[in-house]
Amino acid sequence: MSSAPAPVSRVAEEFTLRIRRYDPESGKPAYWDEHTVSLEPHRSVLEGILQARNETDGSIAIRCSCRGAICGSCGVKVNGKAGLACHTHLDHAKKSAGEDGVIEIEPLGNMPVIKDLVVDMDEVHWKKIQRVTPWLIGKEPVPEREYIVDRLSMVDVTQTMACIQCGACVGDCLSLEVDPLFVGPAALAKAYRFVGDPRDAMQAERLKDLAEDPHGIYDCTHCFKCIETCPKGVAPMNQIMRLRRRAGQDHHIEDQNNGERHESAFVTLVGKYGLLAEAEVVPRSLVADSALAKFHPKAVKEIVSTLPFLTKALLRGKVTPRTALIAHKLDSKDIREVRDIYDTIHGRDERNEFNLYISGTDEDNAENVSEEAKA
């Protein structure tokens, strides 16, 4: 049985908010500004900011509207992590603060600051949403009455439909820090909403467009930040991986970014050696999934271009000549275990796609197991 929820304290406590302030029109650099507020611990960080603005400094700028984690307006960073100010309780924020217990609040990253906690989402977020054609392109001929879609197909895209466009995933995306042209987690999650819809007539075209784009689906570095920060469980990185699987495995799109070949090489090498053979990843990704790929002129050229980086790694002891040239292998017993997993997955007639709304959560599965055990 689940334990009873902890009692909610109705006694006001003092919390110190350290807010990142910046006004581009002032010509002054950004600075930190501290305010002490008195609120019940279960109240939100947004309420703390609004109290500071109403009672201490009316010039504090922040966007907000619904205060119920629906509109997505109040996206900020709290203690270095992106999220919704109205969805973050003061007591939880204090626990994740530093030793001094001060709650640090700053604007979302990867976007220009308009003032204080308000950022310009136009270029980095909204224009990239438009870039993925965020509407359904209906199949022809159009039915006389309506399109009939089976339940599981509709539930499949429900996870991406939960997005409230708050920009938290965009603000914490490490790929965007390195490549500002990256389409981004929010836009790519939006793209899957239509790629996964059986009523859309342009699935292959959408996938080819995003696979061929050097800043598209293969520009994601799998940092998991967007999954950690999303307040609605959309898991944008999961949707990006599903776009990749559809592009490579369903439509066999061999893109100019070598993304499909890279994934194929990665899986094949793990299945063969039990570990990733780094020395073979680059040539197999560039040419073909073959042991002779490293001798192809295109692969040789790419390998030569990496020699300065490899030389530094050798000199610093991060890589040995043997590991640079010869793939490591697991012990025979461990390799067999990995190959059993590999064969099991590749032996399935259909892929098992994990979707929060279809598969539930680990807690749900645990409850089902316990109920079966009782029976």
C-alpha cells in the first residue's frame, strides 16, 4: 500500500530568492539581486517572485499567466535547472539549493534575454516549431465523413501532444549550446506528433527532410537534459530517437549526415564485440557496415583528419595504440550474454516502442506484479 502523503505546512517561512537581473537597454552587465519572501513552504517559486515584485521591487520582469503548469509562460532556471516557476515548490527548491539555502532563479538558457527572467523565444523556439511544418497534411482522397484512426495510433502521439511549449527543454539543451542552428528538442518532438499520425500524407518527406538536415534529428547528443527538465513528461529525446528509427529502419533513408549508417554500425559492433569498437565506428559510419570500411578512400580521409585529436589522446594517456587500432572484446561469457540480448531484440517481428501513455510507468508495472502475486 502507498504511504500517506506528508502533511502540508500552513505556517509561513522565510525564503531567500537570488534573482538574475539584466536590462539590455541600461547598458549595465547582469547582476544578482536578493529578496526575502515569507510564504508557506508548499507555495511556488513563482508566488515568491511575485511577492518580491509586489512588495520589494516592482521592476522585476517575469512572464506568467495560468499559475497552474498549463500555459508554459513562466519557464525559468531554478538552481541551474530549467522548469516552470509555478510548478516548483519553495521547499523543494530550497532542498536543491546550495549550502546557504538561497534559491537561485535565472532566465532560460540558449535564448536572448529581453529583461530579467523574460527571454526572446522567437528565433530559437517558435521559428523552429514552424520549420517542422506543425500541422497535419491530410491524405487523399478525403473521406466523406471523417478519418478513422485506431486507438493505439492516436495514443501513440498523445505524449508529444502534451507539450505546452514552455521552452524548458530548449533552455537546457546542450546541443543548442554547441550548435544554435539545431532544430531543437521541442520542435522535433512536435515533428513526431505528425510523423506518428497515420492520417498524415507526408511522413516519408518529413523524415527525409529532418534526416538530411545537418542540424536535424542526428544533431542530438543524447544528453537527456530535455527529458529531465520537461514538466509534462513529453521526453523530447525519446521522440527524436523514434524519428530516427522511423527514418532508418522503416524508410531506409541513407542521409548525407551518415546518421543511419552510424546507428547501424554502432548496433552491429556492440552485437559483435559486446562493447563499442571506437576504431571502427567512423569508417563504418562513413562507408558501410563492413569490416573493410576502414580501407575505403573516404574513410581513410576522415580518419586522417582525426589524427591531431588522436595524437593528443595518445600523449595524455587517454588512449593506447592497441585500443586505438584494435577493438576490445568482452570475455566469451559476457559476449554471449550481450549477443543473446541482441538476438532477442532483432528476432522480434515488430519493434517495442516505449510510450509513457501506452506502457505506463515502473510504479504501475510494480503494482500489477504485486496484484498478480496475491492472486
